[in-house]
Amino acid sequence: MAPSDDRERTLEWVERVATFCGEAWGLAPITGRVLGWLLICTPAEQSAGEIADAIGASRASMTSNLRLLTSIGLVRRRTRPGERTTYYRIEDDAFEKVVRQRLASFAAFGEIAEEGLELGGEDEERIRRIRSAQRSIALLTQRVR
């Protein structure tokens, strides 16, 4: 396969990641492209400029998107001694960390739902809705243990 074909296939895959991230997670397409690129790029650490050039984005758009991906724990930023450039990479265990954080937040909501049962009083419809949320949360959290 010619290098241009390989690059085209890579960018098509990055676009598929972007589409998934938008549809499933509500992320902006550019955020999904950054994530997709960082999952597949070589070298694994890239500057904002390198990422922008690779995915055809403006360098200005990189700041907020990289900040978002860093804040949710998918991307790590670092500098190298003697350089002013910041580099970004996907952490090896990034998705595991994010999944565990999300599960912990579901578990915390489960505790809030328990309090909601007390507010439900004798209203069966309210209780049914809260119990449904509790069952779903329990199902998610039990599968991971």
C-alpha cells in the first residue's frame, strides 16, 4: 500500500472516531479527531501544532479541545527539559481510568437515589422511577467488580 493510501485510511479511521465521539458522547467533532489521532499517531507524543496539522484543524482550536481531553483524564500533557513546547499523549490506561471515574459517579448517584426513595413517600410511580435508576446503576457497577 502506498504511503498516501495509508495516510488516507488513517484519517478515515480518525474521522470514524470523531463521529462516534460526537454521536455517543456528545463531543465536538474536533475533539473526537484529536482523540482519534492521539490513539493512532506515531510518535505517541505530539505537540498541539503537530496534531492540528495532522487532522487539518486550526491551532487555535487545539487549546480548548486538548484542555477538555486532559481534564477528563484521557490525555496527558508534558514538557521536555530544555523545550518550551507542550506535548500530548493518550495515557496507556486512560480509558480504564475514565470508566472507573464514571462508575464511581454512578455509584455516588445511587446513594442520592436512595435518599430520593424517602421523598417518594407512598407515590408508587416516583418510587418505580427511582428504583429503575438504582437497578441500572447496580447492573453497571456489579459488572466491573
